[in-house]
Amino acid sequence: MKSPFPYEKFAHNENFYGRTDEIKEIQKYASHSNNLLIFSKRRLGKSSLIQESFSQSDYTFIYCDIFDITSKEDFANILLTSASAALKGSIQDIALKLRSIFKRVIPDFSIDSSGVPHIKPSTKALDFIEMMDDFFSLIEVLSKNNKVVIAIDEFQQISTLDDTKIDATFRKYMQKSSNVSFIFSGSKRHLLNGLFEYGAPLYEMATPMELKPIAEDDIFKYVSKHLKISEELVKNIYILCDGETKLMQHLFHILYISKSKDEITLIDIDNTLTEILLAKSSSYRVIFDSFSQYQKKAFKLLSQNDKNYFHKDVLQNYGISKGTANSSFKQLFKRELIDKEDDKWFIPDRALELWGKTLN
């Protein structure tokens, strides 16, 4: 029995729901070859949204996830690999086309774990500029006959690299491109904003778009097709998960597997959430045990108090001063375990936050 609630993979086609207005907005910008900067908290489904926006499109759609890059060469290599994968036709025809376009990159054959052949660009001994030259040479050829959309997910990662000229280099290539739309997306708003703020090379190179949680009505319409659940309980799950798509999908998935023929109750929801947190508990405990004494206090302070974590009585209850709490928050922020927006600290992983509420 295949679950209609994917939570570990991208949602596509019949398993994708809601976001009608967002899809129209993204497609509108792409149709005019304008660029977008999409930001949101993690686990809201922005990657699925971007891919779904062009799943039925005739455009050449190139999706790149650069979350794991550690160098500018990694960045260029992912662009080349993703662009090659977006080409249609036989392996032989694609290889011939790439060989006719690339000046330095060599298209190699590779076979994945399932035995399917692919084209993998060989970039050994090439520097960043040489790789980028070939990538944009390919984009120039592709865009002559068709609109090209290049989506770069987790784009803020380029700001973590030592070379600070990557954004300036990318801007130079972007300005030369025509019939091409760039979509930059990420979950770390402060880093993304830094790349596109006034004075930065990419300033005014993309229009910002903030992604909010999926509308509650859209969630109920979809979920009620697969589960016997009231609108009130769906709202309860929405609030419980703070609108986080991935955690909601995980809850709905387990309910579907275990209770698809039964009327869902509040007890079922509580038991399912407990099951999820228990499954994650060992990995969360490893993280928590790596904290210093004051970091542990600060984490519990933040996870167990939504707003008034700096109130004098609250701080006293946790045995920590405001200055020490702030210092600990900054250390946890560097480890990307908490985040800050509008001068408010928060835990971006809702399941981790809920687990923190269970700590004594």
C-alpha cells in the first residue's frame, strides 16, 4: 500500500497538493525570464514546489541542490551535472551534443546503482572559471531554441565558502544570459539576504518571494481524501507541527499506514507524534549531549518557552542569565541548530523543538 504522504522524498504529481498561487507566481516570473529569490524555513516543501512548478512545462528545467558543496569547483560541477541530466534524448545523442559545445569539460558515461547509464561531465584539472565558461556555453545554446529555467536550491551555501568572488562571477554570467530565468532558494534567510543586499554583487538580480506554510484548507482537502479525519483535527495537527510540511506529512503517513480505515482521533495523533519523537530521540540525544552545560540550559529555555524566554522569572527558573543565554544561543546558531528572525530566536526543526519540550 503506497502512502500518498511522502515525507522523505519530493512530492510530485498526484501527491503534491496546494500552492496553486505560488506555482502561478513562479511560472509568471519564468515566462518573462525574470529571476526569483525564494526563501522559507526548512521543511516547508520549497524544493518540491519549485520542481512541481515546471513538471509539466516545455521549458528546459535545470534543478541543482548545492547544500553539500565545500568549494567553488563543487558548485560549478553540480551545475554542469544538473544541466547534462536535464537534456533529453539518447545517451549517445546527448554526449555528442555536449562534446560539440564544451571546450574543456569532457562528457563521460557513468552507470548508477540501478544500472541506468548517465552522462557525467569530467572536470578533472579544470578551474572554476573554465567550468563556468562551459556551463554557460551550454545554457546559451539551449536558450536559443527554448526557455531555460535554472533553479539553485540552498543557494546560501556559496556564502560559506572561502572564495568571496563567486557571486560576482555568477552575476557576470547572468547578465550575459537571455531567455533564461534563475530561481535561487534557501532556508537561511540571513545568509541569503546578505548575498542580495544593497552593495552585494547580486543586489536587485532577483525578486524576493517568501514561502509561507501550505494553507490549512488545502491540507484538509487533500488529507480528507485519504483519511477519515475531521477538519478540526487537521487544524490541530497544523498547529502542533507549526505548519511544517515535512512533520505533517510524516504524521499523516503513519496514520495512513496504521489507521487508513478508521476514524482518526486526537489520541491517535498524540500517539503518532510520540512514535515519531521516540524514533528521533537517540539522534537528538547525541546532539543534546554534545552541548555544554549552559547550551543545554539555553536549548531547554528556548524549546520550552515560545516568547518569554528572556523574562526574569523564566531565566531564573532555568538557572541562566540573559547574557549567558544569548551567548549560548549564538553558539547553537553557529551549529545551525537554532535560527533568528526579527530579533527572535527559534528552533527551525519542529520535531527537535517538540522533543526539547519533553526534557526535564
